[in-house]
Amino acid sequence: MLDRMEQQARGGTLILGGGFAGSYVAKLLKGQGATIVSPENFMLFASMLPEAASGTLEPRHVVVPLRIMCPHANLILGRAVAHDPERRRVQVETEEALVNVTYRNLVVALGAIPRTFPIPGLADHAFGFKDLADAIALRNHVLLRLEAAAAAPTDAHRRRELTFVFVGAGYAGVEALAELSDLARDALRFYPEEVQATPQHWVLVDAAPKILPEIPPRLGDYAAEQLERRGVDIRVGTTLKEVEPHAAVLSNGDRIPTSTVVWTTGARPNPILAKFGLPLDERGRVEVDSTFHVEGLPHVWALGDCARVPNEATPGQADPPTSQHALRQARRLAKNLRGDPKPYRYRMLGQVATLGRHKGIAEVMGLKFRGFLGWWITRTYHLYQLPLLSRKLRVVTDWTVALLFKRDIAELSMLGHPQRLGDE
């Protein structure tokens, strides 16, 4: 049975969640201090996850240690499991004990989890693409498919192993497909001729009528054109019906032989929110006002992907779940917590996405860019958002190395699964 411990939040502020929004609130509170509750001791910079999946970036360089990023904050490694708003206390489950943490202000930034549907075989045979473990597992799996293709006894088997289906044509799906297809194409030069001669089949599936519906149509059309030039099979207005061990069945009846299905169709607020006595909207997001106060709970605040944040710059529209908005929300909330309460107001600067092979799209303050310039703007903006100079320098170094040397194609799925001592 776990022991019970009692403690107070540093500086009176308790932050649930060490993701982009929560970590930045703690960082921006500076000397005022805070206590962060997070199951990991790092913040993942999800915008760079596709490049970590392709091996362009070292995986450790797309995460930022919370103890370095937020030197004035305490960190409790665990998960919040209960909330008592009357006593201003949150119960946290750690590896060793149950910790009751009291607070003066509670900041809820628990983020989101992948949104799934009851599709037969999805949970058993598909990959997600939400966190660093997903990215590393997918990279290893793609490289293993190349090895399987090299060992395949027939052309049909080889074509199946070189077919990759991505479901979801938003930012995550498009960027992940683009990066991983680059990895596979670069790696193939080291494989036998029969593998190189077998055409790869990359399939992008989405229920929407166009890919990247979040961006201006002209840029979305350019992205679709670039992907199609590279041989990507785009299936819009189509959904995934079933996932078999070695096939994906689509809503139009097509059955695509494949050993790789990647699910990237968006996210939903963390379901643990329903247990905390917070007002939620129809999508499960925490209801807050324009100062981030939770309705009916004057000492509780919420932001990021788990909250429905009204933006006075866009009346009637809640903020979308992007790192750009989470950063601006964190800046405003940190000021509000320091005693300068003002409504949140932010007008989006633009939208960016990479398409692999030095191609990208960007809309910045109404100006639209594509091709190499769009790719360069996207990378520059992501670098700007990444905290810590040391992490920025590591990422720039990785990018430089990627320009000068061929990709590393080592498959490392054994990491994290060491052989027991004594086993042969």
C-alpha cells in the first residue's frame, strides 16, 4: 500500500501537466515559483516529432528537461488522480507514495490524447503518432519493413512490406509521411536491387475533401501537388474501415495490403479531467473565461489543448490546439498569476508545415510562401519556439549534420528492452 505524504505547492501555484503550455507557465513565473506534476521529467516539442521519427533530429534533442527549463519550479514525477476544490488539494500518485499537494492557484494543462474510433483492428495493428515513443517505434518499424522486403520470397510480399498507410491528413499526418518517406527512399540505396526496383506505395487517407484543411486552399493544393509528384497516393473523402494484420480496408471498399498503418487523426482532451470536478464542454474541454479562470472555481485556471480558451481577437472562436497559441496563452496566464489580470487576446501570426526534401509551406501575416523558402521559414519558426539555447544549438547541429552526411539507417528497437542477465 502506498504511503501518504503532504506538501504545499511552491509559490502557491500547482501546475498539472508538463507539456508545452504547463511548462511555459512555470518557466515564465520565474522566481515566483511553482510545482509541476508530470509523468515525465521533460517537455516534448511536438512540432519536431516528425524529424525525430525520420532520424533527422536526435530524439533527445526534441525534448527539454523540466528541471533545466524551469529552475524555480519543483517537479513531482507522477499523475494527478483526484481533486478536492474545497480544500484546494490535489492527490498525486507517484512511484513510491500518494502525495496530497495543497495550492493557492491550480493550473490545469493536461493536454490531449489521440482521438480514436471503434474501428476493428485499429488498437491491435496500427501505430499512433503522439509522443516520442510513438516516433521512435515508427522509425524502427519502417526500417524493419525494408529488411522484411529484402527477405521477402515473392514480389507481392515485397510490395506489401513497402506499402505505408497514413490515416489523417492534418499537420501530423502530412509531415510524418513526408519525413518517413524521405527516410525510406534514402535507405533503399543500401538494399538489394530487387528491393530498390519495387515501387514504394505511400497512402494518405482522410475523410475531409482536401489535405491540410487548416491552411489556405492555395497552400494546401501546393502541398497535395508536391506529395503526388513524389508518388504519394492521396485518398480524400475516404475513411479507414478496418485494419487487418497485413492490410487496411477503406470505406470505398479498397483493401490495401500493408504491414504499416499510422493513425494521426487528431486528439481529444485528457479524459482524467472528468474526475476533477471541472466544468467541461461537449468535447470534454475545460470551460474557462478570457482570463483562463475556470467557471465557478476562482482559484483554478486552465489552458492549452485541454481547455476551451476564448480569444478576444477572434470572438466566438476558441483557440485551436497549436503550440503557437499555447505559448501565447502561457504568457498571458503567467502575467495574470503574478497579479496583472487581463483578458487573453492574440491574433495568429500564420501557419507552417514541412513537406520533406527541403519543401514546405508557410503563411506569415497574410503572406504565403512555399518550396524551399516555406521550408526554411517553418524550421526557423520551430527553432524560435524551442526553449533553451543549448537545445537550439543541438537542433541546428543535427540539421547541419543531416545536410552533410547520409541518413543513419540503424534499427534500434532493442533499446529499452535489455536482455536479462543470465539469458543466452
